[in-house]
Amino acid sequence: MRIVMAGASGFLGTRLAERLRQSGHDIVRLVRRPSERPDEASWDPSQGQLDQAVLSGADAVINLSGANVGDHRWTERYKRVLRSSRIDTTDTLARMIGRLSPDERPRVLLQASGVGWYGDTGDQAVTEEATAGNTFLADLCRVWEAAARPAEDAGIRVVLMRTAPTIDADGSLLKPLLLPFKLGAGARIGGGRQWMAWIALPDWLAAAEFLLDREDLSGPVNLVSPRPVTNAEFTRELARLLRRPALFSVPGPVLDLAIGELAGEAQRSQRVLPGVLSQAGFAWAYPGMDAALAAALRPQPAMAP
């Protein structure tokens, strides 16, 4: 396939682009600067600017653009960044796809979203059929997914990838926790009873490629492990593998003081299940947290000279 990818320089995008290249696909990366290589194309989603010729004849478009939710305190200014980095990119791609003639349009748009869609589910297990929650992230995911509608209206298969935090030593969930846990300062959040949706990085990559090929799948798809865990279970397993104690608990008010509104999201319970992937027969390499953490923490072999 010829695949146009936005967000290809991010954590997930870099790894997915490499996997797809190894599978024999041609990747065209959208960059927000003058293009410097044949496999790059310049665009400016903040102005809705993209040469339609870049999309014309592509087999697939993958949009993983979006500022990192956990990188900064959620000031009103950064909330606007979170919104614009998602909605501007999605709207630009979806509208440009819709303007192409039917024989020029890609067959599929893999569109990033997040399990934040569900808000706080408590102890209730939810699948893709659940409605959006009433949190900031839930509203962000709702408008993010809605921005892809012009592509769907044009008859394109649109997959909304509601991704959970990934398990990888360099990834979104694990990386900031490794140092404090290694120092013996690992701690559960609050009482630790809240559920965590998660997915091992190898399974996320395999699921994205699976969705690229499965022409019968569209709409929202939860990219999560089939076995969510509580925060206490996650904390205990990570401490065990690192052979360090994790005896502490971070009270909610302390977390609020440290990271502001983002603390509320860290304390929400999300018992999210992969209904679509399970029914489609997707096979997880790491369905359980213990194996996923062990694989993520395993030393990687050195690169050959």
C-alpha cells in the first residue's frame, strides 16, 4: 500500500511507520516544515492546508496527530493546544479526502482517538457501544472523532482507534514511573481500586495493522487489553518485577496539588474491553499485565554494528 501518515514522528507513529515499512508498504510522512525527502510531504493543518495531490491515489491514511495529554498541566492554554492539535489535523485530512473524486480516494482512514471517550466507568465494563462520558477528555474525544465525519460521508471506511495507554519502557504509561519505582518510591494512586485500560505496544502495533487490512471493520474500535487491571494490581506487579517495595499511596489532594486537573483523569476508573477486536478474532501477544510488563522491562538486544 501507499500510506499517508500524520503524526509519524510521535511515539506510536514512529514505531508504526517502521513496522509498516517492514511489511512492504510505502509511507509518506506529513511534516509541518518544508519537506526534505521523497517520503515526506509538507502541510499546515492549523491553516487547513494540504496539497490534495498528496492524498490522491493513496491506499490508506493514518492520522495519529495530537499533543501529549500528560506532558503539561492542563491550563486553559494547553487545553486549547490539545484540542487544536487533534481537531485541526483531523478536519484537514477528512475534508481533503472528501474533495477527492471517488477513484482518487483512499480506501481507509485509521483515525486516532482515546479511551478517554468513556469518562469514568467505575466498576462497569464497557465496550464500543457505550456513550461518551462527561469529562474534558470525553468531550475532546467526541469532537475529535466527529471531525473525521467528512471522510465517512464520502464513503471511506473510517476506523476510530480508541487507544489506551501503552505498556513500553519508552512509552506513555510506563516511562515516567520507572525511576520512582526503581528508587523504591512507587505508589498506588489513592485507594488503587480504579480500573486501568492499557495495551502492550506490540499488541497496539499489531492491532493497527490488523485494522488496516480488515475491510469489514469500521467505526470505533477499542485498542486495549482484554484484561484491564486495577491501579493497585498494576503497582504491585511493577514493583515485583523491579524487586522494589511500593508501600505508599498518593492521596488525591496531593496529586491535585502536583499536577492540577490532570490528577482527576489519573484517578478515574476505566474498565474498557475490546469488543470489536475480540469478535474479529484478533490475537493478543500480551493479554495479561504481568507478561506485558515483563516484556517491556526486558533488556533489548544491542544493534548490530
